[in-house]
Amino acid sequence: MSAKLSIEEIARAAHEINRAYCEALGDRSQLQWEEAPEWQKKSAIAGVEFHLDNPAAGPSASHDSWVRMKVADGWKFGPVKDVEKKEHPCCVEYHELPQEQKAKDYIFRAVVHALS
């Protein structure tokens, strides 16, 4: 029987899978976990904690939680992701997201549940 993964290990796996998915879409802005800024790691860890605390929560609830966290940290909608301006194109209601962005919430949730 294998040892249970820590929250950070699950967050790292979810981050790397998200990074690979983004690269498949042509978005090369995501850094590897080791190089990712601390705020991005904290965001992934918070996402894992959200799903562990709310196992029945679906992808839209995951996105809503992410947006609340971003807004609380000063982020807002912007047409492109801009870390300096704290703008992100996904700072919108879940139903407004393009399908390929909604998929990231499904993937993240699936990774957390598969590894926890």
C-alpha cells in the first residue's frame, strides 16, 4: 500500500497537469512547480484544500472559489493574464468561460480526487 500524498504533492501534480494542458492550448506562460511564484503555488494548494473540504463540489464551485481568492488578493478581469496589473481573463463567472478554460476546472478536480 502506498503512502498518502500530502496536499502540496497533490497541488504540485495538479499544477503540472494544468501546465501541460495549457501548453497543449499554446499557453506557455505556466512555469514548472519548482520555478512557479509562491502566489501560484498557494493558489494550487488552496484549490486542493477546497476540494478536500468539499468533495461534492463541482468544477463551477472550484472556479468560483478561485475567483473569490483572486479578487480578495486584488486581481480583476483583464483581456490577458498580467501578473503586474493583477489581471486575468478567467476572472469571470463560470458560465462566461470558454470551454477549454472550463476544462481546467474539471481536470484540477479530477486530479485532486484521484490522488487523495
